[in-house]
Amino acid sequence: MKKLFCILIALVLTFSLLTACSGNTSNKSAVSSENLVDTSDTATSPSPDPAETEELESETAKTTSSAGPAVLDVDAQDANLYDTKENAVPLGQWVYYQSKNYTSDQYEPFYVRIIGVSRSQTEIQAAIDSYSGIMDFTLSEDQAKDIEFGIVEYEIYFAPDYAAPDFGITIPSVNLGAIPKEGGFKTDDGVSYIGIGLVYKLNINGSSFYPKPGDIVHDKGLFTILKNYDESEYLFIIDWYDGEIVTEKARKLYFTAE
């Protein structure tokens, strides 16, 4: 008999790719959600004094055209070139898309690339041990039969003319997740899992880290994956929105995992 488990994760996570669970299903959680709070960048990063922030932004705010990168210090490609599973961004390739900059109140180029994926349980356990956030990365004995964690390493780049106050940039949220190339995530014996592939930001730079324009930020994310899937069988995906369209049309950006 085919079983269906539903991985329920808090909606407030900075890095999340949520899939609705429907039907008469048995619900299980791959990560403990007890005492969860908002772990987004804006929630975990201490905010400067509002009056000081307003003054800094008024003095330093700049805008760039939303038509494309005004200053291109990295070899980047337009995200619209990689909007299908068949044409995914290779590891190490920079891509850019428009992201809302609340300092300039403009959509400005936002650069990202994935530089590596690891399934080394030694490396993963070390990352979990050094994690200082509120998530409890624990799988139940039943879940651990089919599920394990992986680590995705990625970088974010802010152009030198990216509008920012003097204290630095509050890093925009990136909705990153892993998805199978075909169908849904299933075990070899046909058990289907919904919610696998969620990526949790490890925030290795600390919660009070504010990069400056021109900086490249390196970080890691922990994600859930079925043990019977190797890196040739799934992709990473980012959902983003085109700021040039009034309705903010949803866009997809795919990355290879190998």
C-alpha cells in the first residue's frame, strides 16, 4: 500500500519552499517544530535605532535601474535564462534577478550562485553542532530510515552601487528549496514525502552580520532529502518576483545539484 507522509515546517522560516498537504494523510515532521519563532533575517538581526536608520538612509540611499545590473563585477547571467528544469544553472555560475531594496524603494539586481552540495554526515553533524539558532535538527527513528540532511553552500553578491545605509545591508530573503527532477519525492518502496527539500539557513556569519555594497557573502543551508536520491535526481529552485510587472509575476530559477 502506498503511504503518504507530510512534513510540516513552520511558515516563518527565511529559507522555505512550501508544498500544500491535502487529502486524508498521516502527518509527520522531519524537524522538531517545538517553540518555533520567526527565524528570518529581519527577525534575528538586531535593528539599529529607527531614528539613526532613517537619517543614514536619507544620506546614503541610491537607486539603480531595474532593467539590469548597473555595475557588474561578477560574470553573471540573467535568471530568465534558467527558468526550466531542463536548463538549470550550473554549480558556480552567478545569476541575477530583481529584488526589492527597501532602502532605495527600487527593484535592484540581486546576485546568487550555488557553489557546492554535500551529503557528508560528518560535515553535516559538525554544522548542526555549531548552529546557534532555535531550530532542532532532529529526525525521529522512523524518519531517519528514509530521510537525511544535506548541506548546500551558496554565495550572494551585492554590486558596489547597491543602495544601503552606513550600517550595511539587511540580506534579502531567498526562497530556496530542493525538488525532484520528475514527480514527487518517493522512497524505493513507494512511500511519498511532501515537504522534503526545505532549506534552512545556517547563518554562519552570525545574526548581527551586515554586508556592505560590493561584498560577496558566503553561507550554508541545511536541507532534507530522501536517502535514495543522489544529486543527479534533484534540483534546487528559487521563487522570485519580477518587479517590472505590476502584478509581480512569479518566476522560477533552477540550479543543478551536481
